[in-house]
Amino acid sequence: MNRFPGTLDAAVTGWLEGRQAGLAARSEAMSSAYRAGRSSGRIDLAAYLAARLPATFAVNARVMGQVAGAMPGFAPASLVDVGAGPGTAGWAAAAQWPSITSVEQVEAAPAFAALLRDLNAGSGLAALEQAEVREQALVQWQARPHDLVTASYVLAEMPLASVADAVRKLWAAVGQVLVLIEPGTPEGFKRIHAAHEVLRGAGAVIVAPCTHGAACPMAGGDWCHFKERVQRSRAHMHAKGATVPFEDEPYSYLVVAKDPLSPSDSSPNELGEREIARVLAPPEVSKVGVGLKLCSATGLAKRMVPARDKAAYKRAKKVDWGDLWPPR
């Protein structure tokens, strides 16, 4: 089974041929560089493709799926991926929306830009094969409207004080939807939180993960993040020096839109609950009930769905971290 859309599995494998010597040690060095806050412009590309790409793609695919679920009528024709790296966000978007025919990729690091072109050429996806690659930093990029704007694992590479200006520039290019994804760390969430405040002030419609347009209720040492489980291939396990066949990738994200959601996109769910909330932690399932940590328009709350309410309890046992409650 392919991990990536089109023929990108083969394109990645082909690019890695002859570049895998000492890959486990190089992957560990790359991870150390990330933890130290080093720019992606100095990252070992082979180590990145082998060790990081499966996880970042899985996160992007999950978030694009959240957008499609929240906005079933959204069918973008154009995409700009800012800070594109190897093109991960564009792959996930193209897989989710075949309607995308025009792709612009903005990448400042020359090595990543060259990799982008190579992988686009071998992608088997017409939109990527014809993509326009701009070898520019965000500050140099001249924004023009696109239906979908993505910036995946980009804001964490800049000082927190620079995030507001960067987000305003991204918002200026949004025709319909903006997707921001960052590591699910306190520092990653600080960038998402800062972006949230800027975009609320600009009149953006919050799509996900927030189920409301109010100020973020997170405070203290808590942060809003989720985890995506990634099944490791044999090559991925070798690159990571891993013995467990999966890993959980933490991420924070924000999706906003230019226009209000349609009534069908925001209709109330079943079980008689009008207020929609996001599940912010793994549910705690017991014979007594299911404990949920929720974020909604009224703030953060802990909710126990009692086992005696059989219909709600049955649904709650199927809910996962990051899902909506009540489920759509």
C-alpha cells in the first residue's frame, strides 16, 4: 500500500538511492538539530525524507481531512504552499481535493527547492508536475490569491515576535481557506496561538480545531495539540533506529476561512447537545463512563458521559482525541 499519493513513493525511493549510508546516525543528528531550533535549510535531506516525511505527511493528511469534513462543499482549484519543504502539504491537499489544478510552492532553501522540483517531476500528479516553484523566503514572496494557502511546520522556524507579520502576509493570499500546522509542542502551539489571535482580529472564520470564534481558553502550562499514529515501513524503522512499528506524531494546527460556514457545515449534532466541542485529550474509558476533556465556546471543561446513558456512552467510546463531541 502506498504511503503517498500518485507515484511519490517511487519518486522518494528513487531520490534516496545511493544516499542512505549511515542514515540512522544522520537521522538522529537531524532530530538533534530540530530540537536545537536549527533552520530546515541546513537539514540533511535524505534523513528528512526517510525519518520525518512519513510523519509530517500523515499529519497533513489528517488535517486536510478535518478541513474536508468541516467544509464538505470546499473544492479548491488553486493552492500555494509556503515554506513547502519537499512539498508535503501539497501532496496531502492534492490527495484530498482532485479539484486542485494550479499549485505554487514557495521555498527559500535552495536544496529543498531542487528536491521539490525532482519530486514534482516524479509525482504522477499533473498539478504537481506543472507546479510553479518560487525559491523565495516568505518575506520576499509576493502574495496573490489562492483558494487554499498552506504553511506546514513553517512558523516554528521564526522568532515568535515575527509570527504576526508572517500570518498577515499569508492571510493576504487567502481566497478561501488557510491551513497552519506546527509541531505539537509548547513552542509550536505558541505560534498557533499567536496566529489565532491575529486571524480573529482580521475577521477570519475559525474552522478547526476550535469549534467557536471566541478567544483561545488555553492558559498556564497547557497547550492544544493532537497526535497522529504513523505506521512505520521497514525503511522508516531503519532510518529511525526503531524497534516499534509505529510512532505518534504530536501536532498543533489552525484552519480558518474567509467566509462563514454554510448551515449544513455547522449544524448541531445528535444526542440533544447543541454546542459542539473538540476533544483535547485521550478519552478516559471506564465502566462508569467516558471522561472527555473538551473545548467549546464556553471554554475548557471536563465531561463525564455516564454509562447509564447507553446511546451517548456507546458513541463516546468510539470518540478519539481530536474528534468532535458529539460526533457528526
